[in-house]
Amino acid sequence: MSDKAKLKIKDKEIELDLIVGSENELGIDISALRANSNVITLDPGYKNTGSCQSSITFLDGEKGILRYRGYSIEELAEKADFLEVAFLLIYGELPNKKQLDKLLSDINENSLIDEDIKKILENFPKSAHPMGILSSLTSALIAFDPLAVDVNSEDDMYDAFVNILAKIPILVAWVYRRRRGLPLDYGDYSLGYVENITKMMFQLPNSEYVQNDTLVNAINKLLILHGDHEQNCSTSTVRIVGSSHAGLFASISAGISALWGRLHGGANQAVLEMLEAIENDGGDTKKYMAKAKDKSDPFRLMGFGHRVYKNFDPRAKIIKVAADKVLDELGIDDPILEIAKGLEKEALEDQYFVDRKLYPNVDFYSGIIYKALKIPNEMFTVMFALGRLPGWIAHWREMRKNKEPIGRPRQIYTGENLRNFTNIESR
Ligand code: CMC
């Protein structure tokens, strides 16, 4: 097979290199296109555009495959610990015991946050959305640790990664606890990373904390499933913000904002609100299926469809099984799980969804688990952010290590041509 592509622009033919990925995906290298032809490509939403070469995550949307650094998501979700997966995503290999212990101990050493951050938190209205608060507080951390901004060497990067892996869970726990009016603390560093997160969130001041293994295991699994998803909206945001040499914290803060949207990570909150609305409306799933298909109705079946998956999202399959297990172990009989299963069945048999290859995505069942764990709706996307943190870090590191140029797309200008200024009296 030729390793070149040919592009004919008017009467000029240009040869372009073909890039072959390790799973044989093909890309046309257009990096010199404009220099050679004065032409750019136009691809709104970047549906056909690769922004980088990456060795972190492989995703085959047609076959429903997801792998982190070569390991299948199914195996990682079954066997791994979230902190191991974080190390794997960032550094490319599973850590040995010594490396993992060192990472946890370094995280623990960095697990103090300036108490003034609490004052900032306290000044947000109680009604503020937790994603907005988390993004702001992540950005605010920079003011308390300006040296973490300009990191270039591998050692400095490691310090910044450990710092943010240590501090974000505390911020998440604080945001959650403040909503519930509970005191804010710093957790228990005799515990593992996920165990500590759950304790920081759920410990009550008037009773001894007893770890709930169902809760810890479910959160561990969800965090792993959210760990990375190659060049999604928030990760691309982190890479593009970082490409201007903004620091890690600023880049992650921007990633959190991107994740917040309902078409991205915010879908998990939107799914649960949708399922609750259907339940309150008598559980008539057919009515909502019809709304989803009606082009004059803005309603979409939240938790369905994906830019890349044109088959089952493998994460959704794992989460569906986990949702059944968690509800069973906790003895919860939640009617919205049945509504969700009913919607899924109808959608998978419906021509509209079949034609458009719309399947349940990662967000369809995750909210049902979070609800069973008594995590409020507004916190769902925050949990997603906690899981996506190592993915964002891994991409930020890869982008900086590859010395990628500043991200700066072009455009086709469609505005006015040159015209003369008119004085205000004449307008
Ligand atoms: N309900 C009804 N119709 C849909 C849906 C849906 N959930 N998703 C896509 N469609 C239709 C869409 O109207 C369009 O129809 P047509 O070809 O007739 O105009 C077609 O399917 C293609 O959709 P699109 O919006 O062009 O596809 P996209 O790749 O730009 O968008 C998506 C992908 C995920 C934003 C979209 O499927 C969606 O809005 N889903 C609901 C929100 C959601 O669950 N988001 C979570 C995504 S996964 C997790 C994450 O990214 O964080």
C-alpha cells in the first residue's frame, strides 16, 4: 500500500504522508498543507481531525474497544486499583509495589491545602454548582503554589502531578461536605487513595466511620472507567490550554469547565434528572422516546449517543452490571433503574436509534450508582472529574514532553469585506 495520499486542489496535486497508528488506524498528515498550497481544512467539531499522536488510550468506536496503555478496560475495571491505573495512564506501565507505595506516600505528603482556600469556598453561594466551585478552587490553588505553574523537568512534573492528585480529592470532599453542612477535614492517610476519598466524603463528626466495601469498590470502578478517553472535549481542552505553557493546574481547571457541559461529563447529572422526570411523569418511556426523535423538540435521550462509539460503549456495559450489583448489595429497589433498562431496550430496537448507531454511553447508568451511594445529582460530574484527573495529567505530560506547538486552529472568514468607517451621526 502506498504510504502517501494525493489531494487535488483545483489543478494542483499535492502528496501528503500517511501516518499509521499501532492499531493500523490511518491519518493523513496535513501539517504542511497550508505552507504548500495556501489552503486549510475545515472540520467543525473536529469530527475528522486528529490533533496529536498519542500512546495513552486506544479506542475503536466501531468495535466498542477501549484500552489504557494496551490494557483492556474490562480487565482494569475488574482487577485494578484506581491509583495503579493513574500511574499506568501517566507513565505508561503498571507500577510495582515500591512505585505504588511511593506514589501514595508522596500524595499523602502533599495533602494539605492552605486554610485560606476554605475561605474562598465559604464565599460561594451554597447553591453554586460544584463543578464551577471545583474549577475555581483548582485555579485558586495556583495562587498558593505559584512554583507549580512552570514545570518542565520530569521531577518538577512529578511534584505537580502528585500535588494535584493529592489536593483535588480534598477539594471534592470539601465541596460535597459544605453542601451538606459538614465540617471540612483532611482525611486519613493510613488508608488507600480511594478508601481515603470515600472516608473524606462520608465520615460524620458524631460517629465512628465504618468503611462500606460496596461503596469503595463501586467508586474505584467508576473512577477507573472515567480515567481517560483520548481526545474528548475536556482532554483536548487541557492539551490546548497547556500548549500555551499555562501550568498544569490552570489547564486542569479549564478541563473541569469543559467536562461540566451536558453533552460531555454533565450528561451523568442530566441522565438522572431525565430518569426522575420520566418517573414523576408516570414512567411513560414511549413518550420520551418520541420526544427524543422529534426534531422540533430540543429533548435528547441523555446518556445515549457518542461522537466516537457507533457500538456499545464498553464502559456502559460494565457500569450496567455494576449498577445491578450495587443496588442488590445495598438492598435498594430503585424504579429508575427499571426505567433506564426499559429506555435502553426500546432505543436499541428503534429504527431512529439503530440508523444513527446511538447506544448507551458511560453516563447512562453511572448516575444510578452514584444515587444509590447517596451522592447528590450535582456531584456526579465532580466524581467524573476526579476519575478523569489522571487522564488529563497524562495528556498534559505527553503534550509537553512531545514539545507540541501551541494549539491554534485557523478559520474561514465569512464576514464583511473592507469598508469605510461611518461617523456616528451618519449611521
Ligand atoms: N437523542 C436523540 N438523538 C440523538 C442523540 C440523543 N441522545 N444523540 C445523537 N442524536 C442524533 C442527532 O440528532 C443526529 O441526528 P440527525 O442525523 O438526524 O441530525 C445524529 O443522532 C447524530 O448526532 P450528533 O449530535 O451529530 O452527533 P455528535 O457526535 O455531534 O454528538 C453527543 C455526540 C454525545 C454529543 C450526542 O450523541 C448527544 O448529545 N448525546 C446526549 C448527551 C450525552 O449523553 N453525552 C455524553 C457523551 S459520553 C460521555 C462524555 O463525553 O463525557
